[in-house]
Amino acid sequence: MNQLNSTQLETLRNDLKARGLSLFVLKDELLDHICCLIELEMEKGISFDEGRQIVFKNFNSAEMLRNQKKTKWIYQSKKFKRKFKSVLSAAAVIMLMMVGGVEAQETPDGHPIYGDCELASGFGIRRDPIYKIKRMHSGIDFKAKAGTPVVATADGTVLEAVSNPDGYGNKIIISHSGEYKTLFGHLSGFNVKTGDKVRKGDIIGYVGSSGRSSAPHLHYEILQGDKKINPELFISK
Amino acid sequence: MYSKELMKGTLKTIVLKLLKEHEKMYGYEITQKVKDLTQDKIQLTEGALYPTLHKLESLGYVYTEKKEYNGRTRKYYLLTESGQAEATEKINEFAEFVLTMKFIFNSKLAAE
């Protein structure tokens, strides 16, 4: 058996390097392969240099180079896939959290009126229609015919369905799992009572003009904890 | 030698079959084995063999062992458990394919 020495190995290493074949995953086994081929030639009784010439003459460097790129790609894509997998599992965790979050958090994104209405007054500082001074309007008003159905804007539990002759008049407060509560004021009547469970879209009451009101309308509020926030930002359908 | 197209579809099966029968093999050994078994009719090129091996490795069908051999590194390929299953599947599929091809050729002969 002809065994190549270290000088010859170095020569071959440089030969491969000169041909651009020095990809980390490939260079060792390619060197071994070339060595085996040359050793095979040398067994026929020729010198290392002759064997080296024959082998490299038959060696398809161009194909090897192309495939080196492929190999590189396989390894990079493997790395990429691994990365992708970790990104994917992270995404799955987030999705799970979101799904879990939907259970834990009902966002009141429904429209509170089932029927014709128009947005009469928005959220924020306004000139109070009754007191005639600038005051904070902590909800939004929908002008609608008295008796128009008012519906739950998300699943929840009726926290209050009470008559309050001042202010809100007939008022419903629904607590949604999570941090939101919704408030419906000036109703003409109730369709639910305190403690009822409601689903989004259920009719809970009817538009009226009870309490501090000059005309039939629905006063609608969304509370995040104790903070009143603009319902217009929530209503999506 | 057979056409590139034909070889492309069978190389994986050949490699898996050889690795199934031999505990571990290195690249050059595989090319020599194929050459011997097919009486030089199939000569695997390095450019085709190594990418196939790497592909199999990336799919988890083979794993590698490195051994020092006369100052150079020799990389052996071995089948993993899923590689064993894949080898069996590929071998069976190919055997059946050959049989099916025979039907086609025989029916053509019968028609003539």
C-alpha cells in the first residue's frame, strides 16, 4: 500500500484550495477522496506527481464547485431551518398566549346598536348640551329611534342593570373577562338583569332618553380598568 | 454509464442500500463499491456523491464519524434509525418500480 506523506497531503490540500474547493464540510473528505484515488494510481507503480496529474485531469472541478455551492446551501438551509424552527416555535408560543389571551381578554369590538343610528357626539372635551359648558364626554353618543335594540359588544357578564334617574338613566354595565367593561346609558328598557351572562350581539336593552338626556340616544362607554377610553377606537363591526 | 437523469433519481437509493449493508462507509469506498458491483457501469462522481451524502445527513438519515487516517481525516457515514427505515422504503420502492417497468416493456413486446 502506498501511503501519502504529510508533504504530499499539503500539496493536495493546496491543489484543492487553488480550485476553490475548501468548504469546511467538504475539504477533509475531498482530500481523503483524492488521496485514495492517487494511492490507487500509485499502486500501479507510478509516482505521486504522475498520479496527482492523472487524478486531477479526471477530476471534474467545475461540477464539484457547483455542488460545493449546493452543499453549502444544504448546510446553510439546515441552519436556517433550525433558526426558522425556533422562530416558528416562538411564534407558536405567542399564538398560544394570544389564544389564551382571547379567552382571558374579551375586547369589546362590536357595534352597540342593532339598527339605524348615527354617531352624534364623539369622545373628549365638548360643550355639554345640557349644562352648556365645556365638559369631558367620557363616551360616545349614538342618535337612534327610541326602542332600537342595544347589543353587547363582547361576551361578558352584566355587572349592573339599574335605573339611575340622574345622569345615565337606565344603565347597563357589562364586565368582560380581562380588563374591559362597557357601559350603556339612557336606555328605555332592559333585556337583561344583573348577573346575566351575555354573548356578543345579544340584545341587552333598548335606546331611550332616560336620565340626563334631551333626546333618544345611546351613551356608550368603554372602561379599561377605571380609565374611560374612546370607544370609536374599538368598534370594528 | 447511464444518463444523468436516471442516475439522479437512483443515487440516493444506491447510497442508502450500501449503507444498510455495511455498517459504515466513507465516500471513496462507496464509489469503489458501486464501481465493483456494477462492473464499472455505474461510476459515481465525487460531485454527485458528496452532495447526496450531505443531503441525507441534513435530512437526518445518516450521521458521520471522523477518524484520523495517515494524517488525514476520513469521514464515515452511518445510517440513523430513520435512515434504516428510509433505506428499506427506498429499496422496496425501487424493486417495485423495476417490476412495474418490466410490465411496461413486456406489454410493449407482446403488442409487437
